[in-house]
Amino acid sequence: MKSRATQPDSSYERTGAYSPRRRSSSPEGRDSEHGRSHSSQRKGYLEHSRRDRERPERNRYSDRNTDAKRGGNDRRERDREPDGRRSRRSVSPETRNTPEKSTHDEPPPKKKKEELDPILTRTGGAYIPPAKLRMMQAQITDKNSLAYQRMSWEALKKSINGLVNKVNVSNIENIIHELLQENIVRGRGLLARSILQAQSASPIFTHVYAAVVSIINSKFPNIGELILKRLILNFRKGYRRNDKQLCLTASKFVAHLMNQNVAHEVLCLEMLTLLLERPTDDSIEVAIGFLKECGLKLTEVSPRGVNAIFDRLRHVLHESETDKRVQYMIEVMFAVRKDGFKDHPVIPDGLDLVEEEDQFTHMLPLEDDYNPDDVLNVFKLDPDFMANEEKYKALKN
């Protein structure tokens, strides 16, 4: 009886020991167990809500990173693409609606440039030998055509340049004879330009070029006047710009033209007065070089003017503050005058080729307005070309 009574208790203990949800016997234990379950449920709710809040932010950052990666990859692929595909991709709105052409279409053929005649170009084109140029002229039947006149102009220009460049004291008569065979009335602008360019390149041969101008001026005074006008304009331009070299070359040529009776002595005196009016080292140097070349001729034709110029030089030497070099040049100039300009003759030997009474002297003041007639240097179509050529042949004979 005693053993049966104790069995339920042992079974109860056994089931109580192995039950997963063991209840506490005391009320305090139950309350603490109830509070622990509530706190665990609240903690789980908080963790769940925080996870829900973090998820969109994490998605947003991951989306931004993936967009950046995708943009970098697209940029790399775009850089790797050839220029043709890239240009095809960026299509303007106007052409976006038009149907695309197939890539196999052939490009339109390029238009061939029209071949220009080298004679008819502005600068004359490539060099053409004189024999070939004459042969091309002989093939043209219309002598008044533009092509024929342009060819004859190029031949005239080359002939004048060649003759002027090879003139010297020994062959000046032959050169003048050959020059007169060319139509220098039509090419007077070319002749004036060639002579001025040759003289500025070689001032040491100024007396030779002055003799050439003297002979031509005796036959064609308008050509000598044109050359003298351009010389005056060059001198004034060099004086305004303080270009000593241009003033030196122009004044030297004018001095030799005065020696050859082409220019009047008044022009030389006006140039000397201008140079010594407000003396500087450069202007005094130009004036002394000018006076050496034409001092003897001026002494013969205008002694009072030469005395006034030398008085001005003496005043500059004693009163103004000039460089030692310029003072020495003035003293040398007085010594040259004292010696009678023996090293600077009026016309050198072999160049006195025109009689004084046959020469035409131009009275051109320094300050007048002159037209250089630069239009004569370029080609211009002549409607009466053959008639003018016949006139010059008669004049030449």
C-alpha cells in the first residue's frame, strides 16, 4: 500500500522534469517569466523594424553604386567604340527622323578641280622658258585675246627684269638698245619698278642706273618723270618712318639723277633743308651722304644754296649736341668741299651718254602730291593691243 501511494508522485516528478514548458510554482516566478517573454518579444519587434528601415537605405546605396559602375562601363565602352559608330549614335534631331542610309552605300564622287592656265593666274604661275612661251604665243591665232596679251606681258616683264639686272658700265649701250626693242611704253611701270628695286638692292651701282634713266628720259620723258615721282614718295615715306636706309638709297638716286640733268637742283636743296631743319644723328648722316654725291653739281649751278647748307652744318657742329661720330662726319664733309669733291665727280667716266641740250629736266617740288601709278605694275587687258604694238614699232624704228 505504501508503494502504490508513492508512484503518482514519482511520475509527476518525472513528467515535470522532462516537460519543455516548466511552470514555476511561485507567483513571483510567474511574473518574472511573463516580463522576460514580453521583453524578448519587444526586442524582436525593434530588431525587425530597424532591419526594415535599413533595407531601403542599403538598397538606395547599392543602386547608386550599381548605377555608377554601369555608367563607368558605358563610358569605357563608348571610348572603345570607333569614331564612326559614336558619330552615328549622336544624331541631330533633324536627321533623327530621316531613315538611315545603309553603310554599304558608296560615297559621292569628288568633283575635280578645274585646271587653271598658269599664264592666266594672278602671279604668273610656274616658270615657263622663253622659247616655250614664244611657241605658245605662236599657236594663238587671236592676237587680241586675253591669253595672248597675258603671255606677252609675262615675256615683257621677264625681259625687262633680266636686262636691268645685268647692266653695268661696259654694256650699258647694248642694254639700252635691247631695252628699246621691248615695248617700254606699255611696260613703263615694270621698268620703273625694276630699276628702283635693283638700285635699292645695289646702291653702289646707282650711277649706272641713273645713266640708264637719263638715256630713257631723253627719249620718253614720262618714264623718267614716273621714276622721279616714285623716288620722291620713297624719300618722304622713309623720312616719316625714320627709315634711314630708305632715305639713303632714295636720296642717293635723286642726287645722281640731278647730276644727269633729269631732276632739278631745287629738289635737292629742298631735301637737304628738310634733313637739317630738325637735325638728328640719322638725318645729318643722310644729308652728308646726299651732299657728297651732288655737292659738286650744286656748287656749279647754285653756289648760294650750297653755302647756306654748309653754314647750317657748321651751326650744327658747334651748337647742337651730336654724337662724336656725326661731328667727325661733318668735319670730313668740310674737308671734301675744300678738296673740290675730287673723289665725287658729277658724272663718272663712260656714263656721260646724253647731250645736255637733249635732256629733259623735271621740275618736281618735294611737297607736292604725286600719284605713283602702281596700277601700271600689273597686267591689264588692252582692247587696242595690236594697234598699240604697231605704233610702238613705228616709234622704235
